[in-house]
Amino acid sequence: MLHHAPATPAVLRALRERPIPSAPVRGVQRLLMKAGRLRYEEAWLSPLQAARREALGEDAEGPPRFLIRVDEFPYYSGFDNPQFGFEASERFHAVMAEENVPHLMAVVTQWTHDPLNPDAAGGRALDDRDRALLERMRADGVVFAQHGCSHRTRYANPRRHSELSGLSDEALGALLDRGRSNLAAVGVQPRILVPPFNRFGAGQWPVLSSRYDVVTGGPESVARIGFHGGPQWRGDAVYLPCYAPLYDRAATVQPAVEALIDARIGTWIPVVLHSGWEIADGLAALRGLARRIAPFAASWEDFLADVYTSRRMAAAGISG
């Protein structure tokens, strides 16, 4: 199992796949999250850890395994704003590499002009310099995810920003496959999807899960598919959402990381950083977080291996 605990009734209850709530319930969940009354630790980690303790006893406790995801390269606004362009991504990676922090990089398959304007066009393909940076990242232990295709929203309303929502199954598949082809041209074969803006429709899950082993989410996902913990199997893929305070700027994430290290919750715990969010202070907060989290940062290759093992065990009818 993904969380390394025998399939006891308590563990199965904690990990069971929840249905997609109705739209009114999803709206309430989103409001509760914003108000700090629906929290990842209490709603997901605490029940999961209680179930793991029931199954494993003292062995349930141990160092957390933080799965660090970075959004994104190229940074979505980097084509138009040099502050967030190639050099900024180079500096971000240098910090993570110098502090030996394995992580997932969500890769946009092109540089995009005016990505928050659905009527805009333009940009450029990833070039040899971009590919060289990707190769440097790979050599430093970075695993790559696909971050949509262009990262251009289909909707102007900020509350509806999404590259994927509203597409038919055929159009969605074509968009994702075009992005996969673009990534293959620079040597990237993604097994993980990071949906741009964390937004996709619940009815799109079969298309996503047919192409990727893991699909991620974030705070914006709640309004579309509801609050769910993770990593957790949903149909044919693992859903891995991340919420505040682990989805924030490094300065806010670090105290939450410290608390989880002290709590010794020895399971996979997602953390999401944004390269553009760390520029203002010269990456100082990022370096502090990177130095602290490095001993507990898990390999995404190890996580994917766990996903594969879990799938094989389920197919063979093996629990545990």
C-alpha cells in the first residue's frame, strides 16, 4: 500500500476513495479551507496516522517523507517578464541543487505570451538552452511532470482559470498528447500531470488517469472535485493534492515542515513551491527551507516505484 501499513479496517477506512461531493458541498469546503477550518493535518494526516498506529504501533512513527513539487519551468509569466525568465529558474534550481533537495519540476511545454488572456497567442518552443537546464536538473535528481501544454487559461475570470476545464474528452486528450510530444522533443517522458491552475473537471479524470500514473492538485482543485487527502488511489491513477500551509511561500511552509518533522508522521507528505514566489527576497527563504527539508525530502522515483508496487499488489489481489 502507498502508506506502508497493513490493510486493516482502520487503514482501509482512512484510504477509501471518497465520491465527488455536490457543487454546494465543494463550495462550502473551499470556504472552510480559506477560513482555516478545514485543514489538511486534521482532516487527512491525523486520521491516517491514527490508522497507521493501530496497524503498526510504534513503527508508524518516523521521519516524514516530503514529496516536494515545484511549479514551474518555464515560469508561466517568464516569456513576458524577464524577472521570472530563464535566469530566475536557473537561480532557483541552483539553490535546490546546492542543498541537495530532490523534487518534482512541473514543466510547461513552451514559453507562452500573456497566458492569463484566453484570446492571446504567441510564445516559443523550448530551445537548446532550456533543454540543457532540464538535463542539469535531471542530473541533480529532479523528476519531471507535465504542466499542461501552454498554461494558457481558457477563461478570463481568475476564479475559473484553467487550461483543461471544459474541454471534451477528445479535445483534452489531444491537448495533453500535444504537450507530451513537445516534451518528448526535449527528452522528457512524464508519468505525472500537474494541471495548470490546479483545475480540471471531475468528469475528466478517466482521460487524465489513462495517461499518467499520478495527477496532482491544490487548493483550487477543491471547488472542482472536493477536498480529498493524498496520495490516494482514484480509479487508475494516484491523486496527490497539496493544501496550505504546505502550499505556500517557503517562509510559510517552513514552520509547518518543522511541526511535521517533530510529529514524526512517517508517510508521504506533499509540499508545493512556486519558483516565481521566491524571487522577491533573493531566494533567501527558499534556501532556509531547502536546508531544513533536505534530509526529509523523498525521491519521486521512490514514490513512483511505490505506486507501481501498489498497483501490482492490487491487481494480484494482495493486501498489505
